[in-house]
Amino acid sequence: MRFDIIVLGAGMVGIATAIHLRKAGMSVLLCDRRAPGEETSFGNAGIIQREGVHPYLFPRDPAKLLAYAFNAKPEARYRLSTLPAVLPFLWRYFRASTPRKARETLAANIPLFERCLTTHGALVREAGAEALIAKGGWLASYRSESSLAAERGRLAELADLGIDAAGISASQVGELEPHVDVSRLAGAIHFRDPWTASDPGALCKAYAALFGKLGGRFARGEALTLARQSGRWTFDTEEGRASAPQAVVALGPWSKGLLDNLGCHLPMGVKRGYHLHYRPAGNAVLSRPLLDADNGFVLAPMAAGIRLTTGAEFTLAGAPKNPDQIAATLPLGRELFPLGDQVEKEAWMGSRPVMPDMRPVIGACGPEWPGLYANFGHAHHGFTLGPVTGLLLAQIVSGQTPFCDPAPFSADRFLS
């Protein structure tokens, strides 16, 4: 099987990349070990975060760091047994979380987030997936006035970027979401621009079906079979060996393992997260995702029920599941919204790929790996940015003029 390009990874980033490469006129093979949309892109709050331009920085407040050291806050947990293995990445993450680096990442993010809704919107229409999308925005709620005041300071900056967001009182939260217990809240920020998906995995599958309609091909296979032979990249699928002069690594948290095998060493870490669905108690309804910003979890209305998502767990990607984070978060979620019976038997768990500077890697891997490209490391925003970074990479590969400067996302920033 011979193609112009092979895309490894059928999450939101890989699927969207494959679509844009196909639209650029290339024959494309999309590969994954599972069906599309069943790994990292399956588990998230379902928000296409137009407002998400600011990077998530490693905290430097001593009080927060002390609380995290004792695993005392639900939004961030670690395992002592795996700390030696993840500490080198955490140290790089800490060093990159400076005001100067944050400004650089913010500037790089702006053109991506400006286009996240339009690129998603085009795919939603072409895929006929409008029924999966709602346009009521989402709410970041705050239990303390001090944390709310700190976030209000960003509103003017967001407005300058053309983002529609406003601070609202607890009573106004109640008007939007009558079944939320607003007595717990000091107020909230209503981000009105973002769209939300009622089933992120189903949206990925709809985009994958669109890729097929455009003439793309999907095959299952193990990523570690990728190899360079006779000037082409080869990959073993269940249907036989495929080859192409070019390949894209869009494997999310599995990208580092593959590239390490090829001798391309990038400092990627992972943030693991969990979710569970609950039936609303009685006739309770939640219309849009609600973040508890003081505790780092989201309650998101989904087709399967109310999805309770956790904060980040720093450990090895292959470490066993840890029920502690869901257990710590559930009582706090029930304080805000009447969650009823648990839908699944156990929590879903996934890993998010994170670069120290909180920017994805987009573009060529380097001259030592001719024809090999990267599109991974989106951290919390793979679901949001998959279509727009897929467009950017397709423009780079096909020789079109990129819609923005790709230099801030180059692998060279870590390899040089």
C-alpha cells in the first residue's frame, strides 16, 4: 500500500490533520491501534475553548506548592513512587513557567485560538455533526472572592483579543443554571464564545467518517512499527505493510515513545486525568459546562450524563489507575450540582501530552528524519486545536503559505 503520507494517531489532532492533508490533494493513510476517537480525545470536558489562549503554568505560590506536595488539593496529584521518573519534566515545566515564557506562549497561541471555531465549524458542517454542538459557552465558577478577583483581571485582555467573556454574580449563575447551588459561589466568568460537544468521541468519529468520504483511508496498526526504509516511511497495518515518503506523528501521549525509538528526543511529559458520568438527580438539568476553578474539576453535560472530570495527575502514562482523585472530587461536585447514580462501573482514564513551554510541536522533526513531521503536545487543548493545527501542518507539508508563523512550534526549540 503506497501513499503520499501516513498519519499516525486517530484522535482529534490526527484526524483533522489527515483531513487537511487530503484536502491538499495528497493520498493519506490514517492509522491507529484502535478505532478513531477512542483514546485521549474521548475524555475531556467537550469545550472548544476559544478563550484558552493563556498557558497553564506550573504554580509558584509557596502555599499552593506546599498543598500539592502533600496531595492536599484535588486539582493536581502525584504518586511518590513515580516521582523520580517524572521529576525531570516537572523541573523543566517549572523553569518554563516564567512571565516572559508565558507571554511568548500567549503570543504564539493567539492565531491558533482565533481560528479554532472557524476550523471546527467547517468540519462540523461537512461532517453533518451539528447535533453534537451547543453554542452557549461555559462557566468558570469561583468559591472565593479572591480567586474570582484574580480572574477578573484578565477580562480586559481577553476583550482586546476579541473574546466575549464577562464576570457575573452568583445569582446570575443561578439564572443561567437554576439547579446549581450558587450559595457556594462568589461568582463566575461566563465565556460566551466557546462551543461545546455533547459527545467528544462521537465528534471525532464524525470527522473520521468525513475523512473517509473525502477519499482517505484508515487502517489499524502499532505505531512502533514505523521505520525508514529505502527513502520511505513504512508502517505495518492489519491489512499489510504501507509506505509513504512522508509521515506525521500525531499520537498525543504516545508520540514521545515512538520518537525516542527513532532517536528524536523531545522533553514531553503527560498529565493524566479521569472522568465518570452521573445521572442528574430528580429533574435537575445542567445546560453548559461548569468549572469549579478553586478545585480544578468540571461538570459537563454529555449524552451519557453529567461528566465529572478531574484535574491533573502527574505520573507515568502506564501506571495503574488511581481512584483517589475522583473520590476527592465527587463530594465537591455534589456540593454544586445534584449528581445521582454513577453510570459506568469505573472511571475512564487518559493522558495528555504536555511540552514544558505549553506549546505543541508542529512541523518537521528535523533533517535527521527526512519527511517526518510532528503534530502533538497540545496539553489541555488537543480537542480545541486539532483542526487548526491540522490545517497549519498541512500547509507546511504541502508547501502552502502558513496562516501564521510556525516557528514558535518548531521541534528545533528543544533539539538545537
